[in-house]
Amino acid sequence: PGCLLVQFLSYLGACDRLLKQGYEEGQVEEAMEMFQYSEKKAAEFLHLLAQFNDMGFQQNEIKEVLLLCGNQREKALEELVMK
């Protein structure tokens, strides 16, 4: 049981750090789940999601492409442009 508590506290800490970077709570939780609670991968995803969103791409398309491309910016951008 102690291990679960440590994991949960680690998850909360990661979410807190991502929220402080200005990401929305729902997006943070979704990203953490998608990447098996890897803060690094979730942060990359959220950063790219925001970047591509600013470029005018649709959020659902961005999510799909980032997952397919494993957060690889150039590859994801190519896919989005071709859609």
C-alpha cells in the first residue's frame, strides 16, 4: 500500500508542476494518463499541443497525430499539414 501512496504523491506533484506551467487541469490529467504518468512525456505532449493549437490546428487532430508520432514535433507537423 505504501508504494501506491508514493506513486499517487508523485502523480500529484507532476500534475501540480504542469498546472503551474499554465496548462489546463483536464489536459494535464489526460496527458498523464496517456503517457502512463510520465511527467516528461506528458509535458512534451502538452507543449506541442499548445504550439500546434496556436498554429490553428484542431485539438482533436493534434492529439491523434502526436500519439501516432510519439511526440516527434517535425513528424507530427508534417502529418498535420497533410491533413
